[in-house]
Amino acid sequence: MSVTKIVKLDNLIPEEGHIKEAADILASGGLVVMPTETVYGIAANMLDKKAVDRLYQIKQRPKDKPFSVHIDSIEEVWEFAEEIPMRAYKLMSRFWPGPLTLILKAKAEGTVGIRMPDNEIALRIIRSAAVPVVCPSANLSGKAAPVNFKEAIKDLEGLVDFAIDAGPTKLGVESTIVDLTSACCSQVIREGAIKKEEIESVANKKTVLFVCTGNSCRSVMAKALLEKKIRELKRHDVEVLSAGMMASGMGATEETKELLRQEGIDVSVHRSQRITKEMLDRSDIILVMEKLQEQRLLQLDPRIKNRLFLLKEFAKISNNKMDIDDPIGRPLEFYQETLRVIAEAIERIAQII
């Protein structure tokens, strides 16, 4: 039996030297007991067969029961999974980092479980190790998952190389596991820290995304008007987003704020945001103001083709022009006409989503 090095770390301000030491041990094939927000886990380098075999042996776990991958950013999901459904992105956006494990179709074959823990120590170690990390609970199979370091190290001292004592875990309940490999639905395999009702509510919610250039007028108007309509209809199953192709954190234009104020809507706290791939992935319908924006988004992600539309397609069209032009720098009357066209489109969208 070897000696396990044990260190104490602060969850909020972990000592960087010990983080690097744990990451180096992982990368070189060692096993590390580390905290997450749910329970303590045993981390290993997924690419190191000897490390993974040793992990199976220590946990006394059957080899037909695979370990989940732990990641530190949503972008990493694509390294391990494919054919990722929209429901997955909705759940990732709402619950990651956090106590949610998603089962997806693996890139290689079969399925893969993926989770992003909400614990600074775990995230820093995963990031620093720069290898795929598996991290099952730090207990022998059949025993309760440990929610504090004393429980975690009890059966593992001398069997692992490094162990981090960070006190009790924040939640003390294992992650919820959701199988998303079915084309039609989400199946909760294990209800943990997140309740089944919460999972179903988020997974089944429709997401509408409005995109313009700077996210300071047209998309702000569209989002605000649709949110107002949804409230009037007493619906709770629709999420509305807005973004810009070149947004920079600015607020809504004064004209936009004034016109929406007349509609009983306050957008004074709005700050523009740039469009991201994650927004596109989780949106059921994406509505742009101009053909140029449509073309650029298709270049960014061709897979969204069947979910991408010009907003004016849903308005009463008085001419063949399908763009809703940018009112920036134009007279207030131009803003008013822009709002009128957008409002027409929103009425129809509210009926079909």
C-alpha cells in the first residue's frame, strides 16, 4: 500500500501550487480524491488505461459500468459527444456548472456521461490537467457517496496518490442523471440534486432568439414585445433571448427605451451581448432582421438552417423588401415604423410558438 498525500484547500481561494500538483498527478496517471459541489470523487485520466483500470479495481466496480467525463467548459462537450439534441443545450445553459450529468451519444461508439462540476477546486484541476478526466464518487461500490473528506478518505487512504480535504460538500447530494440519447424525450435516470420536474420544465421550454447588428434597438424591441405578449398569455414555457452580431455591452438606444416605455416596458437595464454558438444551439427559432445576418449565422453554423428566419417573414408585408433596416441614426419616425413592423411579426410568432 502506497502513501496518500493529503492537503487542505479552501474551496473559494484554493492554493495554486496544490492545484497544479493534483493536475500533474492526474495527467501522469495518478488518482486524486477531490471535492465537487455534490460529493467527493476520485479523478483519473480517461486516456490512461492503467489509471482507469486501477480506478475500477479500487472502487470494485464492474467494467461494463462506465465513468462519466468531467469538463470545465461547455465547448468540450463536442470533443466527446455527437448528435447533441437541443434539449441538451437548454439543460447545460440552465444547470451547468452544476449537479447534472447528461448521457449523450458518444463520438466513438455507444454513449458518454458528461458533467461540469460547480466547484472551483475541481474545475481548476480539470483545466490544469489538460486531459479528459473521469471522476466517480469516492466510495467503494455499494457504499454511500461521501459528502465530506473524512468519509471519502476512510476506505481510500493508501489506495490513491493525492487527496484534497476541502470540508463538507456544498450540496451533499449526487448529481441528477438525464439520458438524452432518445430522439423524442429526456429520461431522468437518477433524480439527485435537481428534481425531475425542473429537468422537464427546462428541457421542454421553447427558446426564441432575436438577432440584429448591435443588440441595442431592433432585437431589443422584438424581445421586449414578445416577453410582454407571453406574460399576457400567462405562458411559462417560452424563453426569449436577444443578441447582436457586433454587440459591445452598450444599453438600448434612447429612442428604443422611449418607444418601449410607451408600451409599458422598461428596458433601461438591457446590455447588449454578442451572439454565441451556445445561444444558437439552444434556440428553437432564430429570427434575424436582415438577409446579411441570416447569411453570416449560416456560415457560423449551417445546422441551424431549418430554425433560422427573417423576422419580417411573419409581418404583413407591404413590399418585397424583407429586411428590417437598422434605425440607428435615423429620425424617431423611422424608429416608430420599425417598432410597428416588429410588433406585427411578434403577434403572429406568439400564436405559433
